[in-house]
Amino acid sequence: MEFLPYSNQVLFPTNIPLIRFRQVPPSTTFPSIPKPYPFPFHVGSLAAPREKKKVVFVLGSTGTGKSKLAINLAARFGGEVVNSDKIQVYDGLSVITNKVTADECAGIPHHLIGGVCPDAEFTASDFRAAVVRAVESVLAGGRLPVVAGGSNSYIEELVDGDGGAFRSRYSCVFVWVDVELPVLHRYVSVRVDRMVEMGLVEEARGMFDPECDYSKGIRKAIGLPEMDRYLRNEASADEETKARLLRSALDEIKSNTRKLACRQLQKICRLSTLPGWDVRRVDATEAFLKQGNKCEFEEAWERTVRVPSIEIVYNFLHQEDHHSNKNDGKVVANAAAAADAADTTASENHAVIAAASGGGGGGDAANGGMTLRTTANYCESATTTAASVATAIVRRCHSLSSLTSMWIRFVGPT
């Protein structure tokens, strides 16, 4: 038999054959059992959880320099780059998908660049499994994983999917390299023209199949569906018609790329409001305004992008892991600064907006209006980001205060 905790009652066993016990006289008293000291005995006696391994993410819209910054960070902190672009994982189309070249890699190992059959489907779960394997491989070699790419929905699935398995194992920081939309839109047009010089048309021609499905595999990439009409009529059309069709295809590529940049920006703004997403914005607009002069561009990139990003990652790597990723005051300040910057520079960038919207005829002129509307939406999103994160921080502080008060009432002050 045994005593029930916190009582003078006797508990008789029930898993043995029934036998007759001698009845205890009513006057019999049993010794009281002292109550154990509430667990835990002292806050300091708790064993610290295992420290999480750290992973750096580089976010940004298409064309903002994510790959360049990822290589900068990997070179500075002894890391390796893990690609998170769902189109660049396929073999082929190096120009159209804008894969980094061997010279651009600067000797930094890259993972998940190519390797998947162009006609295969690469799902979000496939992506999550592949990135986890790559991250583990990099960490096993004592290196820092730098995950970079524009597929934000896949990145969200990686971090928050599968019951939060990735977040429970790794501590993450998200460096967001951002460029004001009017400036980025102008650069996108220039980049498409540069891709044509590098062989965009020839790549599209080599992949062209009249019976292909543009909703599967690598053929979903911007740059292939838009070239379909031109390639179908290339052999039979006269030179004037071919030139018109090619110009129309390139304008459509530029327009679709600008729309992609807007969608990616909206997703990043949304992610920055989610709990556990430690997003730090770095503004690369000044560097992109100096794209015409390589020396000035590199100087501005070093000062406004590379150095601030290195500081963010250095602080992240050397801070104590409190075992919970969280947004902090910096993202509030950054979001508010982004809103202020977008608001104050709207009039200053009027000429840039005109240049971005006027180069491609009626379609681009309509997109110029979209640029202004999207910039306004961006300001609104950034302001919403600040308000949402500030509210979350206040709620967390109230929760912590309540928990502390309850603990003191339970065990007394220590």
C-alpha cells in the first residue's frame, strides 16, 4: 500500500487478487507527508536548451542583387550559398533564369543551382527537403549557410511548414535587400536588354517546342512563354514582322518581370509582420541609381548594402540564442523608414518613373500607372508592418509581465 500525496488516505493496490485486509480503527492516524517544494526549485537550476544552429536568409525582389549580397556575406563569414529560387534549380536556361556565373561566384560554393530535370515538377515540399539537406551539409563542414532567392512562398514553406520543424532546429535572420520600385523597374528593363545581348533569344529558341506546356517545369520561367509567338512565326514572317514580334515579346518580358517584383515585395512585407520573422531591411536604391558608373555603383553598394548587412549578420551570429526567433524594434524602425523614404522620394523620382514607364509603348505606359499605385501600396504595407509588429511587441511584453507575476505568487520571490 502507499500514501496518496497531500492526504492521510491509504491507497490499496488494485492489480492483485482481492484479499481481506484488517480494518484500521477509526482513531488511527497516519503520519503526514510533507509537500514537496514546487518544481522547479529555482529559476537558475533549469538546464539551458541546446543552442540552435544559425542560418542567414537573403530576401528581395527580382533584380535587387540578392545573389551579389549572398556572395558578399558568404565570403565575409566563411559560408556557402544555398539557392532558394524555384526556377534556378532546373538544368539549362542560364541566361533566362539569371543564374550566377562562375566569375560571379568568386569561389564561393553554391548549392541547388541546376540539377533538376527541366520537365520535372519541383514542389514546395521537394524544395524544403532539398534545402534542409544542403543546410545540414554546409553546417557539417563548419560553414555558414546563406540561403538566397526570390521564391518567397517556398521560403515561407521551408521556415514555417512541416509543423515548424526548421524553425525549431535553426535560428534565422532575414536580410531584405530592397530597391525603390520606380528605380527597380527601370533597372529591370535595362537587364532584359542585357540578357538579349547575352543570348536570351537563342536560349528560348533552343528550348522551343510547339507542343510544350508552359505551366510545368522550367518553362514557367519568365522569358519563355513570352517568346512563343515570335518563335512560331520566325521561319515564315518577313523581317519587319519578326522585328515587331520580337519587340512585343521583350516588352512583355519586361512588364511581367516588373509585376513579379511587385508581388515579391508584397510577400516580403507580409512575411515581415509574421511572428518569428526577424527581417532586417537594407536599402540598395542609391547603388542602383549609380548603375551607369561601375566605380560609383560599387562604392555605394559597399557603403549602403554590404557593410550594413555584415553588421546585421555579425550581431546575429554573436548574440546569445534565446531559443525563439522574434521581430524586434529594428524591423519597426526599418518599416517606418521605408514608408517615409517612399513617401518623400515620390516627387524626386518622377523622372525615373517616366523613364520606367515610357520606353515600351502603351503597355509600359499603363504599367507606369501601376508603378505609382504599387509605390503607394508599398508605403501602406510598410506602415502596416510597423503597426503590426509594434502591437505584437506590446502584447508579448504584457504576456511576459503576467507570467512573471504568476511565478512570484506561486513560489515567492527568489
